[in-house]
Amino acid sequence: MSKTFNYPNNPLGWQASPKDFTGDNVLGIYAVETTKRFVPGTRYTTWDGREYRYARSTGAAQLYAAHGCQFSGTGYTAITTFGVAASIGDTGITIPAATHAALAEDELAGGYVIIFDGASDYYTTTRMIVGNEAAAANAAFTVTLDAPLSYAITAATSKCETYTNPWNDIIVANNDALAFAGVPAASVSAAAQYFWVQTKGIAWVAPQAGVGLRSGLGVTWRHDGSIDDVNTSFAVTVPAGSTSQFAGYCVEGSQAGNGPLIMLQG
């Protein structure tokens, strides 16, 4: 179990564009590969303010570069009483046995654990997981936190729930109930591929009719990863598949002409 992240995770500026080592082309943020280079969620920003996040695909369906992709919405363990105490200052805690899949070492790195005191909501806190030990399905396991505990965990009353790293579980857009992560920088054709997702800045995203003509107010995501004009998605009669998740606004162009270019605001 790692005590610190075992892959690079600090934000990258435009001076330090990500290298992928895929060959002479050095595709950077446009690389799609099975080799892991960074902690999923690592941020990269270009000189013009476009922002990308490192991610991993988990669905077999293809993710398209012109359509939004989604977080899977999958947690890891439900709220469960700890059963094992921990002291103020500890960075290693034991997650109690609960219903979960088999766990590989450090699989939850970049995920989260929510700690409930059990006696008072004032002492609820969130910590990031930087490492975990391997565990069989439904078994207890230990994790390393990104910061020490600021209050003690009481075995009998304190509770917790855990979440996977959301950027480690990105799927194709096909569900109007799931949140959108952004737009893949390059199309992804299979599961277990590492790639970059654009979350902010200028991008072209597949538009529905009307986008760009009156989209100064903004655009929203549709279930399939395309975008709708905000006036359409918030209308009295909402089109099937529309969501209320704000994607950004139109900078120039329209669905009927050149463009549109969208300023993503993830």
C-alpha cells in the first residue's frame, strides 16, 4: 500500500505539456494508451486557458472526441460503522468490511473517504485516499489518507463511506441522470484506456439545432454528449434526453454555419 501517490499528480502548466512516450509524434493530451502516466484527475492547462483532466475509460463503448463523456456515478462502500478506532494525527485507517468488489492495491488512489463522527455532524470530514491495500471482495482493508485525522475515530460509533476516484471510471455518454466530465481530447475505442478530458475553455461540441443562434445564455448537456441551447433545455416542454447540467456558452458560430465554438465551464 502506497504512503504517497505513486504517479505524478501535480498540476501541469503549458510549459510542462504531458509527455506520452508513444513514439516520435509525442501526442501529449491527444494520446490514448493503456500505459498509466499520471494519477487520474491530474490537471493540465494550456496557455489559452483550456483545461484537461487525466482519465481512464471503463466502458467498452467508444467515447467520441466531439461528444461529452460521463462519470459512472459508482461509489465503493456504503455507510458502515468503523469497528476499528484511530487517533488524532493518524493517516492510516481501516475501512470496515462491507459489500464491495475485490480491490487491487492502490486502486482507490485519488478516491475519497467520508468520515462521520456518529455523535455530531459538526465532525463530519472528507479525506482523499492516496493508497490502499489489496483486499478480497467484501473484506475490510486499510487506506492511507492525504492528511492526518483532526479528530479521533471511535470504533463503535464513527462511520464511513468510500468513493472511487471519479476520473478513474469514465464512460460513454448515454444517460441523462449522470454527470458529464467533459469532452475527450481524442476518441477512445475501448475500456481501460488512459486519455485526457477537456473540462474548460474553447472546444467544438456536437450541437443540437438552434445552438449558437441565441446561446449567449448558455448551453446544456444532452444524454448523448451533444449540447442543447439553454432556452430549449429549460423550456416548459423539455426534449427527451436533455439535462439541466450547464456546459458553457457559445463564443462564435452556430449549428447552422461554421462552429459553434463553445467555452466549456466545467
